[in-house]
Amino acid sequence: MKVKTIGKIYDWLEFSGARVNVIYGGAGSGKSYTIAQFLLFEKFLNERNKRILVSRKTNPSLKDSAYLLFLDLLNEYGIPYEHNKAEQVVSFNGNRLVFRSMDNPEKIKSSEYNYIWLEEATDFSVDDFRQVALRLRRVTDTENRLYLSFNPISTMNWVYKTFFEKQYPNSAKLKTTYQDNPFLPDDYVNSLVGLKDQDENYYLIYALGEFGVLKNLIYNFPVVDTIPAHFDEIFWGLDFGFNNPSALVKVGLYDDVYYVIGEVYRRGLTNSDLIDILNEKVAKGESIYADSAEPARIEEIAREGFRIYPAKKSVRDGIDFLKSQTVKVYQQCVNVLKESQTYKWKEDKNGNVLDEPVKFNDHAMDAIRYAIYSQAQTNKISTARIDL
């Protein structure tokens, strides 16, 4: 079977003798795709009697990313497999590929594995990591391995403190950048290179794969682990993408507080795919505010019976409005939280703060602004008409 791989990452994974393997670096370096290929083709298909755990912090984020990635690879290469959708388990020749999240650690406590991959490792806590490491104890004919992958957004997390401030026992690290990935489209490469003119720290993190310190963040959303049982209103924001992720966020308003309570964050979605997702998630009558730069896509979705409208797109006015409100994010919305931790104002080369955000990795931030600002403006107009 001929498989196109990113040689630097695949070869390192194949020949690393470490028990714990840390793969980090910039955007577009192909970390996740290559780890999935390696676990699938080297372990799942070539070995026997193995248990492989693939995990993200929450199950929605897991299903939108690694789970779909493995299924796509299996189908692309015509590999026969058994699939227990309810349990999120894929089986082949006595091997089991298990997809479990850590939003409930009890899900993995009774299990043992040979190989474990923590995707977006910085989303986990150090306690999650310790709990997972205890599960890496299944005895077979090979040595067990743990893999962690992430973007080095900040030094203020357990991954940096555990693996970079000191040497974790029996571990190895590999840094990757977009330059290691020959399959990236030119427009994405240009967007990464162009970060140098937008923000030096963004360029350092996302293009060069270095740890950075991000200042002048725009939002500081409180994170909540519970949400109201009922809301006064529910509405949605949608930022279209394809090579970049499409971001669909669900917002609830209760007692003048906005709660971000759900998300879909996925690359490669056509409008047909989006309509399937909307049919599954959006109740009839709930409003969707979408990127007004895509009128054809909005019209196609509207013809399917959805209340979808072009969003109010004034970036500065929308940001100012959100900052004047109380906006809380449910802890399950890990992609919203990840973007909010890096969403910042541009700085010029002299460090002066500019009056616009850095235009990169902002898909969920745009969707939240579309939803909350547009809904507020719609309600304001409706109230004004009633007063008249």
C-alpha cells in the first residue's frame, strides 16, 4: 500500500525509542495527520492483539477531528474494518482502535492500552495526563508508547512545565513547522508567512513552531462547567470554511448573560455537509447568523428551511459590544476556548497596538461575534419598531 507521508514526522515516530513522544510545532505542519497515519498503518494494520486509545479533552472535539480522520483514512485506502459507532471503537484483525475523551476520566479507568495518542495535549490537565499514563500498561509482544501533539501557544501550561522546563523520564521531542509539509496549498503557506507582517509573536508560534508570549488579548471569557437548564433565546453563528475550519457556535441568552454552549469546528465541510449538521443540531425557528461574504451559501441553506441571515460584520463594533457584555463559555467548547486564548490585537514592529485583530485562527471568534452582535442588533431593531 503506497501512502504519502510527511517523512520527517513519520520516520521520527517509527524510530523513536522513547516511551513518551512529544510532537509539537506550528500550524500546517501535518502533526495530527501523520500521527494518525502512523498509528493506523504501522500499528493497527501491521500488529496483532493491540489496543490503541485516541483521546481529546471532550468528545465533541474528538468526533470532529481524530475520529473522523481515522475513518476517512480507512475508507480512502479501502481497508475493511468493524465499527461500533455507539462505543466509538474500530476493530481489525484482533486490534481495537478506541476513541475516548477525558471530559469524564471514568471512561478509561478500567482499561489498558498499548498505544495512546493525546491530540491537542494542552487542552488536558496534568491530572488527565497522569491518569492516561497509568493506562499504558497492556502486556503484549511490543513496548508501549504514548504520543502527545500540540501547538506551542504558551509556556503557561502543564505540557511546557513537564517536558520543556525539565527532562521527563524516557521521553523525546520533535518540533515541526509548515516547511516540513510539502502538501500544503500555496495560499495557506502564504498566510503563515504573512503573519510576520501582522504580528511577530503569531509568526513565532504558528509559522516557526516556537513557544511565544501573547499580549493584548481581546477577550477573557469566563469558563463554566455548568450551564442553565433553559434559555430565553438560543441562536447560532456560522463562519464558513473549507481548507480552514468551518465554525458553528451555539449561543444561549439567559438573564442578560450570553453562554457559548456548543460548537462544530471542522475542515472540509461543503454546504451539503453543513446542511446535514444543521438538520441534526439546529431547531427549526432558531436563527443562524453567517458570514455575509458568502451570500450564495447563505441562500442555499435558507432554501432548506433554516432561518439564516447575513451577519452584522463590523469587526470593531462587534468586538466592542461583546466586551461590554457578560459572555461565558461552556468548558466543552474547547476550540472556542483555544482561539480565545490567542485572539489578540495587531501590533506594529515597534510594539504599538493597532485597532484591529490579527487575522488568523479566528474562525470561532468570528462566529461568536456574528451570533451575539447580530442577534443583539436584530432585537434592538425589533424593539424600536414596537416602540414606534
